[in-house]
Amino acid sequence: LIFNTLVLNTLLLSGISVLAQNPLITDQFTADPSARVFNGKIYVYPSHDIVPPEGEGRADWFNMEDYHVFSSEDLTNWTDHGVILDQKDVPWADPKAYSMWAPDAIEKDGKYYFYFPTRQKTAKDGEAGFSIGVGIADQPEGPFVPQERSIEGVGGIDPNVFIDADGQAYLYWSRDKIYGAKLKDNMLELASEPMIFEVPKKGHIEGPWLFERNGTYYLTYPHVANNTERLEYATSDNPMGPFVHRGVIMDESPTGVWTNHHSIVEYKDQWYLFYHHADYSPDFDKLRSIRADSLFFEPDGSIRKVEPTFR
Ligand code: FUB
């Protein structure tokens, strides 16, 4: 871990980061980028990988204690708006879990809702005690005030929220499979029984990201096809499916990075895939860095495979 931190510092001091578009954030580790467009800017809500303090967290695992949000108007110059939520401030969470995994955010009626998973103080309805909570703010930069309790009936990780053109909001999340349910107007409670989307039928899938384009709903997700995660997608004419598997968005990591959590967003008439890789930590894939590359659709609506731009 010390070696990895040195690699990061060396790269920063040598100025290499200044010249590179990818990775997007060069002064800290970031992962699981959920990109959103608010008020004409692009905002990215990532996880914040850290090396935990001595004797805390898990040396060989993911460690995250808080979230930052970053904004940009050109995807090259990013403003770090600082800490928007810390594990110690979440009433229902284990304050020493270091498990603030992949989040998402959305705007509704002038309020900003931040969805995040972490481990509960006491395990109840989530695998390994993971549940999903919501924080609310008046602006996309937060800080987000967490609710007293996590969302009832949701156990798992990787929340993703989508609001359809008719105003109906949906929450998707994962626990080995991908789940989805309608949200009530308050954005804080489920309005329907969770459905399971088994696309594909075999293998571990997580990290759902749903978006709509030209009346087609794209459910996109990382799938462990062999050893590492490959980004794939399925489509439907309904946000609750059924979804038909369509193909691969990004192949498995060429260097064996196990996870690849992503989001897809249109900004200034160009679609982008946000994803992560271990650019600054080549020997330990739990200290990751977020990236973005352009994404294109074919005339039939299928997604052209994205080749990651590695330096
Ligand atoms: O960052 C922790 C976990 O790794 C995320 O929740 C998963 O999607 C994977 O990226």
C-alpha cells in the first residue's frame, strides 16, 4: 500500500497528471463514477478509495470512509467540492465500516437526492449487512443530510436511480443479481415489490445503470464473464423490463483489475462512458481511478464497443 501511495505521489509530482485526460482525478483515488448533468455542468459522484488508518478497515479490501463530488464543464478541468457525506454522520451505519461503496445522485423538484450503500450498525435485511440510504441537499455539491434510516426493503449495494419522462422514479441496486423497484414521490421509499433482472442468466452481475434513449431503456451492468468485470447491456421498452441481453460495452480489464463500475450520460450532444481502472495502483486493484471515454450508438440503437484510452 505504501508503494501504491508512492506511485501516486510520484506521478503527481512529475506533472504527468496535468497532461492526461484519463484518469480524470489525479490527487486522490476514485472509483464507481456516477455521472450526472445538473445546471449545465457534469457532476461525478464516485466512491473514494483510501488506505485506511493503521488498525482500521481491511488491508486487502475496498476501504472508503466518505464521498466527494467533482464537477466540470469540459471533462478535463475538474473542481473537487470536498466531502459531501462521511460514514460517521450516517445514523444507521457502522461508523467504522469503511464501506461507502458506489453511490448515485439525482434531482427532483429542486432537491438533490444522494443514494449510497454502506454496512448497517446491525445486519438485518442485507447480505453482509449492506443497505442503501439517501441524503438530501439543496444543491448538487451537497453536503447531503442523511435520513435516519436506510430504505426499507432494500438490502444490497450499487444504487442507481432513474426518473422517466412521466415523472416516475425507479431505484435499481445489486446483490449478486440486479434488482429494481418503483420509488414513491418522496424518493425515499419503495412503491413496488422489487423485481429481479437476470440478464445474463449466469455469473455475478452488479453495478446497474439504467438510461433511456429514443424510447429504449438500456440496463447496463458489469458482469464477471471470466475473471474480471466486463460491461454489458440489455434493452427493453419498459424501465421494469423484461430486458433482452444485447452485447458488450467494454471488454474485461487487460491488466486484471477485478471491478469496472460505470455510468453513461449525454453531455453537450456527446454520450460518454464513465468507468474506472487502477491507473495509479497497478499492483492493488482496490485503489482505483475514474476515467471517461466517448460512447457511440449505431443507427439501430446498439452500443458500439468502447476501447479504453490507456496512456
Ligand atoms: O467499490 C466497491 C464495489 O466495487 C462497488 O460497489 C462495485 O460495483 C465494485 O466496483
